Amino acid sequence: MDTIETTGAIPSDDASERDLLAAVDAAASDAGFTLEPEQLEVVRRLAALPIGGDEPAHLYLWGAAGRGKTWLLDTFFAALPTPRRRRVHFHSFFRGLHASIHRLRTEAADTARATGEPGAGSRAAAGAVVNAVEQAVDELLDDVDVVLFDEFHVHDPGDGMLMIRLLEALFARQVTLLTSSNFRPQDLLPDPVYHHLFEPGIAMIEANMTVVELAGSTDHRRSSPIRRRDGFARGSWSVAGEAADAHLAAVGLNRPGPDEATTLAISGHTFHAAAAGDGTVWFTGAELLERPTSVGDYLAWAADYDRWVLDALPASHDLTREARARFVHLVDALCDLGVELHAVAATDRETFIAAPGLGRGGFARDAVRTRSRLALLREIG
């Protein structure tokens, strides 16, 4: 990302801080850009954190999409001199947490019901939620001094309740917590119907964490040329037609024939794929978005398939509200996991995300983040 020039030297009175600051500055130079003043200030705040001490400090970094939050945190994290660190992705962590809760609730309820005591099963199942959170925290924080929790957000009230329990357990430990988010704490769980449920979590974040905004007017994903296409950025967005098919064929994705159709079973449901194998899965927009798929399904499939084709994606105003929400979650999951996505749509990328008249059921809440992430995809004419 091309930025305004700053001085190369980053002053600090502490040797360890200077080493961390210099490492991040050098990583930026190696990547071909100069840190902006706002990014430099974030790096200074990170380097000053007391990690591994008796009184750990925590940092919540938020800002608009494309400002460099994840890059800064990942680069700082990699430069830390301690191996006692762990990076966790929000979606993956909660997928594992939900699976653990389901398993422990089922086991506890079955054991309690065997006693014959009225109501024992439901009471045991409720207690299993607490046990699952504590177990997840124990595993998360086992032998670490610092945890990086990337892409922190709360849209689901159920996840919000779990996050409150998780934050309570995290802040009780002597571990530094770093998080990145597109949302300031007050905007987490933004739905006004449910927002009050997460207010205790917001209060905990503000009481225990230093909240830092990474400002800046530039979305570097959209404004800067992509020097190296990898992960999600290997993908493309094309309008359905001969040019789209030619592009897919050029990258080794030939349109599958009827005999390649298959079914994928997950979460108690069966989904139809036009093809699935050799690391590639090919879905239609209707099958993947209008049916009850979830982030957990995307994560599970991503473990087997690192190239996805989302074919016959309708114009956004032709999708239901639920399908548009699933599209946002799909882009988030695949981008965060570095999965290559090729979308073949009825409209160009900007028309899809900025379609007028979508109202509250459209992309209003997530448009900035989703547009920024889709900008990583090569657009085929």
C-alpha cells in the first residue's frame, strides 16, 4: 500500500520496545510500503504493552476495513520474542466452542437423566455450558502469555452470551489479550432488539482493555494494486458469460458436467454441489445461500476445499435477506481462511454490493467490510 512518507527511525526509551518497533518497520519496508502515522502510533501502543507480567494489559484495535489492522497485529505478533503466544480466529474458535458445548451438554444430560431425578437433565445441560467455556479457555490459554483474537465481532445474541462468559474467564487470567475488529465496542451486537444483552460484555471490554482506533481515510485493499495474489486474493469476480467461463478454464476450473454433481452432508442437512473433489468445490448461489448453510459449514468445507466457485450468483436484490447475510458470512470466512473464491454473478461486483433499495435487509451494516474484501478479487470483464 502506497502511503505518505514518515521518518524511518521510531524512537523508544526501552530496548525491547525498540526491537519490536524496528521489526514491524522492517516488515513494512520488505512488503514495499511505509507505515502511516496512524499505523505507527498503533505499533507504539502495542510495543509498550507489558507481556508476561503479573498485571497484563489488553488492547482492542478497531477501525474501518482495509486500514491494516490484521497486518499490524500479525506482524507485531510474529516479532514477539516469546514462543508463548497463540493466534485464534473468531469463526474457528466459536465453531469449536459450539461443538464442545453440544458434546458436553449431551453427555451431562444423559448422565443426569440416568439418575431419574426430575429436571436433572436440563440442569446438567445448563451447567455444561459453563464447563465448556472454562475448558475452552483452559485450552486457549494453556502455556501462553499473549493471545491474538482476530476479527472480533458479535452479531448473534447466543454468541454474545458465550462471549461474555469467555471475557470473564479471559480477564481472570494473567494473559495479554489482543483483538482486532471493524466495530468499536459500543457497536458490537448492533441489532437494537438484542444490543442490551451484550452491554455487560461491552462494559468489560472498556474496563479491561485499551481501546484504540486505527484511523485513516484510505482502504488499502481498494486503493492499492495487489502486488502478490495469494489466498482469497487468488480468486475472481466475473459476470456470467463466455468471458467468465474462459477465465475459469484458464485457471484450471472447467465448468463441470452433469455426471460430476454430488451431495455433501453436514449439520444434519444435505447440499448439492455441481462438483467436489481435488480441493475444489463448485456451488450455485441458490444452493449455498438460499438454503440453511452456516459459518460452521463453510469452515468445515474449507478444511477439504481450498478453491471455491460460487456460480449463478443472482443480483443482490433477488436474494432473500437471509441469503445476503450468508453471503457476508461466506466472504468473511473464506477471506479470513485464505480460501480462493471465484464468483460468477449476474452483475458486476460494485453493483452487487451497492444495489439501491435493499434497505435494512441489505448490506448496510456490513457493506464497507464486504466491499473491501471483495476488492481483493480480480474483476473479469
